[in-house]
Amino acid sequence: MKIPVRETTEAEEARAEITHRGLRLARQERWRALEEALAEADHSAALTPEGTPVTRLLCDGAVQDVLLGVAEAVDRGDAEAVRRALQGHSEALGPTPEAPLRALLSAWPQIGAARLWRAGTAPLSAAARASLARHHLETAHLLLRPHDPRALGSPALQSACCAVLEVLPAPAEHVERNHEALIAMQPACPDHLRAYGRDLSPQRFGTWPELDRAARRMAMRTAKIWGSGGYCWVWLDVLATQPEGLAHVDGELFTAGLHDLLQPHPPQAWPDQHMANLLAAHCAALAPGRDGGAATRISGSLGWIVEDRLCELHPLLWAPPLPDGPAPDEAAQREAGHARAQEILKTLFDHQLSRGRQVIFTEQGLALQPSGCASCTLAPCAALAYPRHNLRDEDPPCLT
């Protein structure tokens, strides 16, 4: 089997460039310039090609150094060292009550520290880690509280407020209002829809019926951008971590959403390969059901996504899911993702490979050729004879 591998995509390069800009400005302590960059990106609701908010990447870069120190202290279980590192960062920024985006920059590593404590690497009890994580989220909430994201029209601040929902009294009462306000500000960002789904799952603050109703509502409200794909985004991460949700998701609507998300634009072009790799990897992670229900419908979508939409491999998107915490070595992630993708694709095309055929992914579509065995005879294959799925209604040619 041959498939081109894109080690570094344009989307990844764009993300790295923006993150490095935030890191550089923070190291130079050019806080005013960083605020201006954040304000420009926030005002325009700017997104990278795959839909990541530019403000988030700038913040990630700006706090990268401090979070590296925090991660080392968390690994030792040294809460005091974590406190000192975060305090030093806040002091360098200066007062935040009159500066909303400085408040965001001060709150961001507090949110990151909470995630690090929850990752479970610290030599402390689960209760102690949970208490420390909550303390950092409460600190972030206090920093953000003087600034109303909706009054300021700031999706970056609204996103940060959604990240600290759990420290509010009765957080379940705030999930819908906060997340839907954020999605209205930046509807083309898939991350916001995915975060909404995670917070509405039973593991967080919602129920299965509430989650499905919200997914349908978001599908309607974002239909101009995603078609019915908004339904998929809200459910996507929940199904990956809580497979019991397959008993509550609408498999037909989810599959229709996949088709909308992967619709080529213009029609004669190939769909976005970031999207194709992302959705194929998620479908591959779902165990197929035995009752012909949603699990079977959704996991079965892997076949048509790969055959009709995939023409190159993005290894990072196939890497096994990571817990919250410091990211492992990127090269190791790529290697793991490449190995997982190859294993899944070989299983998917086992019926072709076992007959002596070689499956080749090209820019024109999927093709078959003899693997080199002289005795190999290729029978016609209606699904794979033509490189483009829209030609399959014609009689397949003989491939011998």
C-alpha cells in the first residue's frame, strides 16, 4: 500500500508560526505589542486554515516558557514552585483590571496549570491534585471576572470563561449560555463546538438528551458554515472518550454531517485533507456495533472517507489521544500516528492486499495495480476501479 505522507502540513506550519510569535514577544517582554496582536486577532475572530483561533495560539506561545517551568514543578509535586512561577508571570504583565487581554494572558497559564495537575503525573493524591487544579481555575476566574466578554465582543475572553465554568456556583446552569455565546461569536471554529459537547456530557455538567438537543440546535445555527456538520462537532470528542454515547447519538444525522464536512469545494476538487484525516481517525477509533445502529453507521463511514476523500496521510491526526498535560515529543507522536494509520488502512484494504493487489493513493484518487506477483490477476472492483467516486456508476474497466 502506498500513500503520500505529509509530515508537516500548511496548517501546522501556520500554527507554529503564530505560536512562535507569541513566544518571541513574551520573551522580549513586549506586552503592548502582544496585546495589540491579540486585540487584532480577537476583533476579527481570526482562525488558522483548520479553524484554530489565532488568539489561542498567541496565548499558548506567550505562556510556553512559564508552563514548562510549571510542568517540571508539577512533576515534583511542588505546589509552591508552581505558585511562584505563575506569580512571576503575573508581576511581569502588571495590573490587569483595566486591561482585558492582559487579564487573559495572566489567566491562561493558571488554566494550563490546572490541566497539568489533573494529568495525574504529580506524586500527590487525586484529591490533592483536584484541589490544586480548582485553586488555579478559581484564580483564573477572578482575573477574568472584571471583563465581560460579550460587552467587549471578545471570543478569546469568552473561551477562557468557558474553560473555568466549573468554579461557578451551579455550573450546569451556565454551560448553555456561555458556550452558545462563544459559538455565536466564532461559529467557524470547530474547537468551540467540540468543547461544548464535552461540557454537556454526563462526565461533566449535562445529560445525553441535553447533549443531543444542543448538537441539533448547533447544527441548525451553523448550517451556513458546516451544513449538518455542527451535529458531528458537538458529539465528536464525546464519542471518542465515552463510547456509551453511541446509544444516544443519531447515527444517520451524524453520517450526513460527515458528508457535509467532507464536501469538496469546489465540487471537482479534493476535500480538505486535514478534515479528511481528522474524521477518518475518529471513525476508526469507534468499535463497530453488532446491531446495525449508530455505532455501525458511524464506524462504517471510515471506508467511504478513506476511499472517496483521502489522498495523503497527516500522521499527527492519527496519533493516539493524549491526556491533559505536557505534550510528548512531536516526533514520537508522528511515528505513533503513522503506525496507527498504516495498521488501520491495511486492515481496511485487507481484502485487496490479500489478493495480490497494491492500493495506491494519488492526487486523482484511489487506484489498484498488481503487486508484482506474476500470477496475480486483478478482478474488476466497482468501488476502486475508478479514481473518483462520482464515476462509479459507469461500468468498471478490467484492471488486468
